[in-house]
Amino acid sequence: MFDPVTILKQLNQEEKVRLLCGLDAWHLHGIEHLGIPSITLTDGPHGVRLAQGQGVFNSADATVFPVEAAMAATWNVGLIKGLASAIGEECQQLGVSVLLGPGVNGKRSPLGGRNFEYFSEDPYLTGAMASKFVEGVQSQGVGACLKHFAGNEQETRRFLINSVIDERTLQEMYIAPFAKAIRESRPWTVMGAYNSVNGQFSCQNSHLLQDILRDQLGFDGLVMSDWGAVGDKVACHQQGLDLEMPGPADRDQQLLNALDNGEMSEAVLDSRVLKVLELIHKSVTHKRSVQVDFERHHELAIEVACESAVLLKNCGNLPLDKSRSIGLIGQFAKHPRFQGGGSSHMTPKHLSNAFEAFCSRAEVSWAIGYEDLEVTDETLREAVALAKRVDQVVLLTGTTDALESEGFDRSNMRLPEAHIELLKAVYQANSNVVVVMYAGSAMETRQIDDYAPSLMHAWLPGEGGGEALARLLFGEVSPSGKLSETFPIRLEHNPTYESFPGNKVDTIYNEGIFTGYRYYDTKKLPVQYPFGYGLSYTSFAYSDLSYEASSREVTVNVTNIGDVAGAEVVQVYIHDEYSTLRRPDQELKGFAKVMLQPGETQRVSITLDEQAFAYFITHLQRFAEESGRFEIRVGSSSRDIHESLWIELESDIECREMPTLNDTVEDWLQDDRTRPILEEVFAQVGFTTDHSFYGLTLGFPMTLLKKFIPMMGLTEQQSEYLIDKLGLE
Ligand code: BGC
């Protein structure tokens, strides 16, 4: 086996430079005479998309798992680790060394075109999922790739847009998931994004690549560019990029010139090349031959789809009654909508459809209802006639690739208008309706509220979606998915409504850390379905919450008080009573999913991590815990807290900035370190709260006090004393 450091010494400059760009779209250069092979990288994230044959989207058959948004809705990190490990196994079989996933960008806006490819609006849930995903893929000797680093929360002008993000928001909301996954699972690679962050393209942004990724997060793997994200090649490699993708290279000479004229040092070149050699070395040492059991992976895809579907509403007509006739309406029943458009688009190994899955269980008739976005008089008539004939109706609706895909953002959060008209007509004919939505992100549902007595969000559920739906709706499995993103009542309520997707140049993250439920809960805004929400066929009771400070363990009893087995997601939110910098009302900091038989009680323990009470203190440029009182809230959604308790935390870090003369009189009076000084001086000169000028003075910067001394009515001696004591010279 080769040693990367030894090989590096044997390379000449041209060979080194050649290694820094892909051979083609999906392969790296090898070095034949030294026995270094070319390795393969390929897209995920919800399966392996190994390009094959002609055409952009032709790929080898592989298991298509539910998209990341759905994975997050399972809230089952063990299951997602298993899924990722299955993907890793398929990579091994197909000769793939690095899977280009998981995507861990945020969901500032529900309109983000790739929201389906990202986990959650919450950075903790995203980080937890990403970490287990990486662990799973890499357990098979295949590298994972955290993407897209960073600030890539929109598709509009994604190659050009400049994301303007203040440091605290960047750290708490958008770096945090990368940080958790890097800390816990050490991914082999990270992919730099297309966009700029605060004026510098991500792939040549030294604050992102050096200060944060290498120095702060301690990332020791390889940094590759997104496909085509390298503008100034020399600057990119200089600032921290190791590998440009895709190849073939067309700018090697630029690098060679930069080395020649000293713009770039040999040492920097070597450190980048070493990362490429180390990656090849890792993949070669982990190569092994496997025989994938695709049947088992298909079953796993069904299981994940089952656990991800979120039951939003149940008027009592679910589970379906097998002994009564069922009308299944919608093209998706036979032509499933199971994944989103773009680079993650795969060829399924074995695609199940709802119609077949339903037919094997009950008497089912089908009407197409719509073709893509179109409902004709005929398809409408046929659907209505079917609805009249049957006892129960299940109508499948959702988005299409034309509405939801990589490459563009959604223009609204609604279901297709024609589908809504179809639903209305069907509901008039038979009100015993269950509506199932196939879409990769949050939807507005108020338009269908009156016509959907029962409603399920099935996401983009992968190749097992049809079978999963049958298991769920027929009650073989109780729904246990919980929303990984808030469904607002209307798009306009979202805090980015006015700012997303920005202007031609900038997209300004001026909602800061207040996105998703952090915003809605702080603002006390009603929402359609809250973050963490999802119904089950059973229900759960909570009791005896406790907290053990030494181990940071939150413990609570959960009991299944219904008649059927079911899984509950216990969610822990932290509320900070007072903080120097403003914080959201509450933030998710832990969760656990537990399966309970009817009547069963489990004592559930959730260990909070070292970041649970901390936040990014801008003037300290780091995360820190602040002393004070915190409420630990435990519940079934951000809006359904069952148990809570208060704890006191002592931190030895001073998180407050010391007031200076550039701060106001009020700032000095509010801080217990400066208050005594000012109060003492004011008392000495007789300037007290009953002075008519006192209230006005509060807003003055300290430096201005001197100017206003005449208005304070002080004697010359008093003013000299005040100036001297406060250092106002
Ligand atoms: C996407 C990446 C993807 C790459 C390769 C890019 O356009 O942004 O997520 O991995 O293409 O297909």
C-alpha cells in the first residue's frame, strides 16, 4: 500500500497540479506509473447515483431511499445510520469511493428549491442526522461529503448570489450542523458551495475554509468544490480548497504560473495535494468486495418511509377499513412521486406503487385524477364517479419536478391548483376522504383544510413509498413521523418572506437566528402544524421529569396510553430566562424515539451535549454558556410541552461586554460592574432620579455627559469631580 507522504515527494510540479482537479465529472486522476488509482465520486444523498450511459440523469440501478427531509422526519438516528450504511454498501459494490452527501444546508425559507435534499429547519436535528448519516456511510469504508459549505440556502442565482450573514447567525444556524457532524463523525470530505458568503466566494473564502473549517472545527479531510464553483483557481487553492470539480482541468497553467512567480508557495501546493493523496489512500485501503442484498435494502427503504410519514389530521377514518371498498385517486398511485429533481435524481432498483400495495390488501379501484399538473373534464368526471361508488377515498396529490427541484426555488407553498379543484369535486361526491401529500418540504394546507378530513404528509418517500403508504393507512404500522420543519398557516408568515431570495447581488439573512419555529414560537404566531408535530394511532402520557446536572441527563417517563403499539418522539427544548444577547424562546437540544406497546411505560433518558445551553457570543467570537436560569421543556412538538423544570447554571465565562465610554448612561446603570461607580458619582454631585434632566440623560453616550453638564445644573466643583471620576477628559 502506498504512503501519501512518500508519493508526494516523488511527484513533479505538473503531476501535483494535475491532481488538484478531477479527471472528468466523476473521477479523480490516478498516477499510473506510481500505482495510484483513479477513484470515483458520485451523488447522493438519498442513494447512489452512479452516472451510466448517455444523458445527464442516466444512472445505475440502486436503492432509492426517502429524501433527507423525510429522513429527518423519522427522528430516528439509528435508522438513518442503517440507511446510510446500506448506501455505503451499494457504493462499495458499484466501485464508488465517495458519496456526495449528506446535504446539511439550512431552510431559511420554505421555498428553498433543495429543501427536500436537506434535513431540517433546526440545526441540532440537522447535525444529529448528518452525523449518523456520515457514520453509516463511512462504516462501509466509503467517504461521505458534507455539502454545501456554506450559506447555500437558495437556488435562485445560486452560482452568483452573495449570502450576507452575520457571524452569530452563520455559526448558530448554518455552521452548527457541519460542526456537529465533523466533531462526531469525521467525514472524509466537505464540498464548498457555489455562492459567496459576505463578499467572498465560498471556495475561496479563507474565513470559511481556514478560520472556521480547519481552525475552529478541526476538519482534517479534503475540501472539494461544488461542480463548477471554482472561479479564480489560484485564489481558491490559496485560501483552502484542495480539489476542483469537475474535470477535466483547463487552468493548470494558471497554477503553475502562480507557483513560478511566488504568488503561491510550494508548501501550500503540497498541503492541498496531500489531502487528495490521503483521500485516494483511504478509499484504496477501504475497498472491499460486497454482495448487496437489494431485497433487504428495499425493505429498509419501506421502513424509513413508514417512519417518516407525518399524519397531520385524522378525523377518525384512519386506519382504513379493509372490509369496505376503497377508491384510490391520483396519477401518483401508479406513477409514484418518490424523489426530487436535479443531481440527486436516481434510477430505482425496485419501485413499489400504492395501487399494487393497496390491491394486495383490499378491494380497490383507481382513477387517474390528474396527469402531472393537469385535470381534464374527463379525469375529473372519472374521479368523481369513482368517489361516489366507493366507501372510502384516498386521494394522492403533491408537487412535480416542475414545481420542486434543484436549480430553482419554489414560487409558493401550495399544492397545484388543479389538484385542489379535483379534491373539492371528489369531496362533494364523498366526504370520507384521506388526502396524502407527496412533496419534499413544508406546504400550505389551509386551501384544502375543508376538504381533507384526514391528511398525511408522505414527503418524497423513495422507492418503498407505495408499500409504506399501504402499511400506514391500513394500520399495520402506526404513524410516527414528526415534522422536521414548521408548516406555517401562510407563506407570508415566514420571517424571510420579504427578503428571500434577495436581489440580483445579495441575499441578506436579516431574520438572523429567528428562522422556523425559533421565529414562530418567539413571536407567538399561530402555525398550521408546528415543528416536531405528528399524530399516531395511539397516544402517550409523560410524567416524572428529572434532570441530572453532572451527566446532563434529562429523564422522563413515557407511557403508551392507547390500544395499539406506536412510537413517540420525546423532544427536549431549552428556554433561557435571560441572556445578554437575544435568544429564541426555545431551541431543540435533544430527542429520542421510543417504541411502546399498549400500556407500556419506558423511562427515557436523553443526554444533552456540551452545546445545549451555549450560544455564540459575538464579541467573544465563540460559543459559551452564560450563568442563569434555564427551563428544560419536554414534549411532543415545539407547541405541545408536557413536562418542564427549571435549572440554575453557573458559568465561569463572563459573557457580558464591559461598558465603555461609548456606551450609554443607561448601559452603565444596568451593568452591576459600572452601576456602583456611576451611582456614587451621581449621588456625590446630587444628580438623582428626581432631577428633571435625569430621564433624558439615560440615552446619552457617556462621552456626551460632559457636554450636557450645564443642563445638569452642577457647580464647577461638581462638574470637575464628575469629569475626573468618570474619566471624561
Ligand atoms: C450540486 C451538488 C452535486 C454536484 C454533482 C451540483 O450542481 O450542487 O450537490 O453534488 O452538482 O452532481
